[in-house]
Amino acid sequence: MGRQIVWLSVQLTDITNGFSELFAVKDASEITCVKKAAYLTSSVMKILLCPKLEKVIDEERKVTHSSLMDDTEKAILDPLKVKVKLKAENVDICYPPVFQSGGKFDLKPGASSNDDHLYYDSASVIICAIGSRYGNYCSNIARTFLIDATPTQSKVYETLLKAHEAAIEALKPGNRMSAVEVNAKEALPPTKATLRSDNQEMSKEELRRQHQAELARQKNEETARRLAGVGSGSGDGRGNSRSSNELVAYKNVNDVPYARELVIQVDQKNEAVLLPIYGTMVPFHVSTVKSVTSHQDNRTCTIRIFFNVPGMPFSNDSNLKSQGAIYLKEITFRSKDPRHSSEVVQQIKTLRRQVASRESERAERATLVTQEKLQLASNRKQARGQHLILMKLKKSSVRRDRKNRINMDFQNFVNKVNDHWSQPQFKGMDLEFDIPLRELGFHGVPYKASAFIIPTSTCLVELIENPFLVVTLGEIEIVHLERVGFGTKNFDMAIVFKDFKKDVLRIDSIPSTSLDAIRNGLTLLT
């Protein structure tokens, strides 16, 4: 029924003659034109393109895809450059030559070459497609170049090549066009991946990406709540600074002092600056004033007051509570009394210094905490032990016996400590020894020298190179992996703590071979 409705609204046309002409057998002149076009395309690929790519890769030159496209197009339009004796006026391109590499591939017929550099590192892939036209008859060649191909790439390419050859064998007079697809599918082994839409499976990488996206959304919401002042803001070093929303000079209009004259006044008691604006005294808290200057010119004196506004390096809050507010950035007054102008400027500067000094002292006092009474192991967060080798012996048997003895001594030490922790006075501390997972370790530079960093169930530790590294996983807010890219040998890790007062910990020069293990480990921990 649906097809009938569609057909009734569309005008039908007989296309039999058009398809008959399209699939008609070509005469001798047409076949000659096709052969010439194919010969030109093949010559450009063999004589110009392949040697040029080999030279670029051998000399490690930086060449863009667009420049390769221009050179190839010029060679097609001028057949003599590739030693092909064809008239240039009969030659044209089917489409702009296509060069793709670096993992960015577009297999659509309308693909184009971008301005990225040709990528030819190990295990990389380069796709080239060129087409020429002679006498309005086209030919097309596409080639895939594998640079130091991996065994998996070679195996996949051989499989696709067999399917391609099977499709060519099916192109015989009298065969149906569907036979080409059937032959190609039959040549593919059943163990290869096939496209399907009924059973959708999600890879581990896609699951990890979705999990990271959800974590990013949660962190953004938490940050927005904290900056808006609705979060906890206490105990984690995030909300100790005084917000600009707390800067209140007068609680209501009645508290504003009466002014007989519309002149600039400084209220020392309420720490406010009263400015005459449109016939009304408008109060500003002195902490909102960034700077004040005065300039005397002939008989007049100019006073300029600059205010702190969002986007300026002034406070730690983001003014999310007043997103729709209008802020005053600068105001200028002119006065005929230079003495009064200088006095007002000096009063504002003095009051600003007093308030800044008081707030600095207040912030410093806020960092002071009452320390607990020192007790053995009561205030220790992490206890890490690493055996020491004091001497090296030449005899392997003696060295092996000494190693076994050290391991036995360390095991006895652990057993004794566990027995000690089992006593009633230590049961509430929940103390236990943590075993490092060396198989998940990775090399990196946390300080100045490279070290082998080992994760545990609760920490990230390095206990051999001095200074030692112990990072509690529960104190980490975000782990950011930097310089991660296709073809890079190393990347960096930046650890942001939940206490934003702590400096960001950087671990540099981590081998790219450890990237997947670190990603999977961090995903499991979150």
C-alpha cells in the first residue's frame, strides 16, 4: 500500500533506453580511449607518484597532502612529464587526486586531500587515488601503501586482496552484477569481522569513553556547585577565600550616611567609598576597588577609579551567583579642588591596604589547625617498606642465599607487625600491609630522574629513587594525560588533587606502551 501511494505521487519514466546505451558494448575507438586513459593513470602512478613517495619517506621530508595533489594533477594534465605521448588538450582529470594518511580516512567518492602533513611512521597507512580522462573516457587507480606493516595489517590486506581478485573474476560477460558481491563475500573467511546491525556489541574502549564522559559531567556539575557557593567548600582547601558576594558595606539604604554635598567620601568605619552618580551617593566596598589614580591638569584634577570585574585576576570566586549582573569597570570624576582630590585618593589607598592586610592575616589564621597528640602510628596515613641491599657479592650462590634471607627477614617483620596490629588498641585503625602490583608498573620521571612507579590498591608509590613518591589514590581529583597522540613515543601525566591548594604533580616521559594499562587501571579505580 505504501509503495502504491509513493508511485501515485511520482511521475514514472522509462529508462530502458538509457541503461541500454550505458551498458552497450564499446566500439574499437572507445576501447582505445579507455586504454589510453588507463595507461596515463598507470604511468603517473608508476613513474611519478611511487618514486616521489619513496623519496619523501627515505629523506623524512614534510610534505602536505595538498601539495602532492597539486603535483599529481599537473602531471596528469601534462602527459609528457611521465613520458606518455598524448595530446594535452584531450586529457583531463576525473577528480582531484586524493591523498590520505595519519588515521584520517574518507573513502567516499567525493573525498578531498587536506593540508595535513604526510604521515609515514611505523605501522602507518597511506591511501592514494588518482583518475584521468581521455576523450571523455575515464580511468581510476587507488593504492594503499603500508609502512612497516604489522603482521595483523599484512594478514588483513591479504584477505582483502583475495576478495578483490574474486570480484574481478566475476566480471565476465553474461554474469549478473550481483555475482561480483557474492564472489567477494565467499572469498572472505568466516572468522573475519562482518558488519551487522542486529547484535550490537560495545568495545572496551567505547565503554571507557562513555565512563570518562560521565565522570567529566559529574565533575563539571560539582565544580559549578562549588563555584556557585552551594557546595561544601570546607575541609578541602576549596572554599577558604572570601567571596565577593560577602562584601557588604551597608545592609540597607537607611544605613548609608547622609551627605550634604555630592562629593566623593570615604567611610572608614564601614570600609566603603561613596561616589556621587546621577545625583545619588552610591556605596562601593573598598575591596571592589582595584586601583585609584589622580591627575592634575591646569585648574582641574581628574580622579579615575578602577573596579574589579569578572575575568580579571582578582578573586578566587567566579561570580556565578550574579551571572546576569552589570559591573562597573571604571569611573572618572573631575574636581576643581586639588587638595580634596589628593586627600580622597590617599584615604582610599590607605583603606585598601588596611583591608588587604586584615584579609591576608585572616586567611593565614584559617590555615592554622590544632594538632593531635603525637602517638605511634596514629597519624600515619601510609607506611611503605622497601628492603635495602648494602653490598654486592660476586658469588651467585652467596648472593642468592642472602636474598632469600632478606626476604625471610622481611616476611617475619610483616608477620610481627600484623600480630602487633591485631591487639585491641589498634583494631579501630584498620591497618594492613599493601602489596605492590609490579606487573602494572610503568617508568616515568616524577622529579628529576626516571623511576619505576608501581600502583597498589590504595597508592601510587616509588620507593627506590630518592626523593620517594607516595600518592594516595583517594586524594586524586583528576588525572590528565598529556601529549597523547598517534606516533608519539612518550606522554605525560598530570595529577590534580582534591585539595586544590596542593601543587599539581607531574610524571613526565611515560612510554606510550604503558598507555593502555594506565587507562584501564584508572578506569577500574573510578
